[in-house]
Amino acid sequence: MEESNHNAEGHGPILLETRGLTKHFPMVVANDAVDFNVSQGEIHCLLGENGSGKSTFAESLFGFYMPDSGEILWKGEKVEITSPSDAMDLGIGMVHQHFMLVETHSVLENIMLGLNTRGPLLDEKSARARITELSDQYDVNMDPDAIIWQLSVGEQQWVEILKALYNGVELLILDEPTAVLTPQESERLFSVLKKMSREGLSIIFITHKLNEVVAVSDRVTVLRKGKKIDTINSWEITKASLARMMVGRDVVFRVQRDEVERGQPLLEMQGVRTCNDQGLECVRGIDLTLHEREILGIAGVAGNGQKELFEVLIGMRELDSGDVLLNGQPISGKSSGSIRSQGIAHVPSDRIKEGLVMDFTIAENMILGSEWSKPFRKGTQLNNKAINSFAEEGMESYEIAAPSIDHVTGNLSGGNLQKVVLAREIGSNPSVLLANQPTRGLDVGVIEYVHQQFLELRSRGVGILLFSEDLDEILTLSDCIAVIFQGEILDVIDAEEADLEKIGLLMAGVRDGE
């Protein structure tokens, strides 16, 4: 489909345009002669797999990278954007996938630090008033004096957005903004973005989620391996056609879950209670059993005790009362290393802080936790041949976009970071896999692969405890679904009898008959 030279239908003139934008890294062409434009008041989705070049393209527009060739035009005039300061001077703001906030400072201080001003003094009173005004305008309940580390991830993202709006941006770039949001938070974000676009703000929305393209965008541009595949009006697309453009093949959205007979109990929770970081009880007497050849889904809105329960099970949080048994033997109070050695692998929800060492190579991260176990140890030395073989197999199977296994992990995109964690944990041949938001940040092709891997593990006798805020994922994979609310399991439902409305009500704390 040929792209029109005119503005997107129903919107103002073209605000930003690229012609032949190209960016190389060693051994990688991140962007290959990309033509793109966004009009005033338009929400333009940039869609592609992890490693397709979306973030590099955005960071070239924001001045983090200088393109090797091609042109950037702003309001019809050719410009050179050599730094984020240049971008902000033009009126371009960006919210990165990994936030740029000082966690020990307040909301007000972070926004004032981000001001694109060269004045001698910053006026705190007027800054506070403007933040309150913006919060009211977009119905964001934000306390200017709240400290960043005390805020939820979703609230921190709003701080980043307010920083950009405070600077009076005309174009806002959002890089994978829903990767850290619950479905409810995502819907609220979409509603606010549509309001912003109606008020004339232009938005580039970077995503790999097909539902988001349909929900929020006016047009979508698809990148694959650095090349632009097409630009299409969003009302002309289907999820299937978008997926085909993204990955170059047809994608199965729901993998086949065969009937298997569940086996013996593997992991048992008996009256489990624990407190959160503030010392308040957040897991209240949970009784659950995970069996061989079973996927037990934990459904619930974020913040209802899932994180703390997960940490108890992997040995990272103390149990206040109750027991956790593995194959009938207590593991409560044991170290995370001891629990791992007994065959429990885990995928944490925060891959950066809890799953990886960002300064390590891919190969080093692939063996974290198993570096002194066979086959990675040879006497007192590491067995580099075995390590490299394992890492290369993981890179190939999970399509990790990097030049080699010696690539520093911190240089990978968010989705590729998750692939490293999954390749390591699934590759450790566990008897129990604890997976917390395992496909968060992954594109449709890799989600399909991960789901197939989970079902293959299940067929081999592995028990999987799946914590996910994606109800489609819970329904696709689970044999049983346990709904958690305020630290209690309200009901355990057989997946064959699962009713979406009932699960939704339980997630909101409403039991049958209430």
C-alpha cells in the first residue's frame, strides 16, 4: 500500500517527517531507510517485533542517536536533532520504556529537574500550580510531594508524561507505555491519549501489541528487521494481517491445549501468610496445590498479594505462618539457591531488577544461579564450551536480537531481556516453574513460542504456577484458575468452566450472590 503525501485523514498538517532515516550499529542495521510521518493531533502507532528497530527510530527522533543518513523534517523544515535538549526545544518529548526518574526525589522535584529552561531560577510555586492544573486536566490523581519510590509503576509513568506535558510538547513519543500497566491502567491511558490528540497533541505510540493498535491509533507503521513494511489506516487492518506483517508469517493466537491427566501434588501451600514491605499483612491464609502436568493460573489485579506470594515461594520473602511443601517436604525458610537446586525455576515480573545483571553478557546471564552446577562447571572451573552451547541454543530458540552471546545484556530491548530470562529458566529443566508475567513485553510471535514451551513442559510432567494480569493468557494456558483479591483466594475454577464475567467480578472482590 502506498502512503499518501497528505496528512492523516481528519488531522492537521504533517508535524514530523523522516526520509530515508538509517542507523547502523556494529553488525546490525537498526533502521534501514525508514520513511515516516505523523500529523498534528494524530496517534500513530509504530509496531514491530522486539529488535525490529522501533526504539532506535524513536531515540533518533529524540536526539539520543544521530542517524547515519536520511533527513528529519519538523513542520516542513529540515532539522538536526543532536541531543534530547534539541528535541525538547523543538517541542518533542519522550517517555522511555525504562523511566528516567530520581527515585529518592518527589514528583515536583523530578518534573522541575526535567524542565527545558535556561532561566536563572526555577519557580517552585508556579511549578506546583502547573502540575496540579495538568493533573486535573487529565484526571490524574498526582501528589506533587509524593516520593517516586513510593509510587506504583503506573503512577511513575504518569510522572514521566506530566514532565513532557509541562514542557509544552507538541509531539509525545511513548515507548512501550503499557508494558508495566495492568489492563485497567492501559484502558485509562488510552482514554487520556485520545483526549490529548483531540486537543491537538501528536503522539507516536510504540508497541508490539496488536490489540493496542486497534484500540488507540489512527494509523500504524510496521517495522521488521529495521525496514518499514507498510503504513496503513487503523480502520483497514485486522490482527491477523498485522501479525503477518510483523513476523513474516501467520501467527496462531491461541495454541492448542491438549487434555492431560494431572499427576501427584508437587507444590503445596498450606495457610500461607506474609506481610508486604510496609509490614501489613497482604497474603492471608492461602491454601493451593499445584500438581504434575498442571498449569495453575493466578488471576488478579496487580497489588493483591501476588508479588509477595511469589517471593515467598522463591525464598525471597519470609513466611509469617503456614507451610510450603515441595514433593511433600517443607521448603519454607530455605534460601532461593537451595529452592532452585531442588528443581523450582522462576521468571520474576521485573526482569531488570530481579532477573538479570545488566552489565553481564547474554551468556553469563543465561547461567545465573546455575554457574556452579553441571554441565556449566568442570572441576573448579567454568565449562565455557557448555555455557556457550547453552547460550547459543537459547538465543536461536527465542530469537534474541543481538550480535552474539557476548553482547552486554543491558544493550538489549525490553522484550529481548525477557527472552534471556525465559531461555535460562525453561532451559534449566525444572520440575516446577513459577512464572510472574512471563510474556510481558513480548511480541506475538514469541508469545506463541513461549506458550508452546509451557504446554510442552506441562506434557513432560512439570507443574507451572502462572501469575498473569493478562486474562487471555490465563484462559489460554490454565487447567485451573485461582482468583486472588486482597491476599485471599476467593475461588478456584476449572478452566473448562471458566466464565470471563465471573472471573472479572471475583477480581473486583465480588463473590457469587453478593
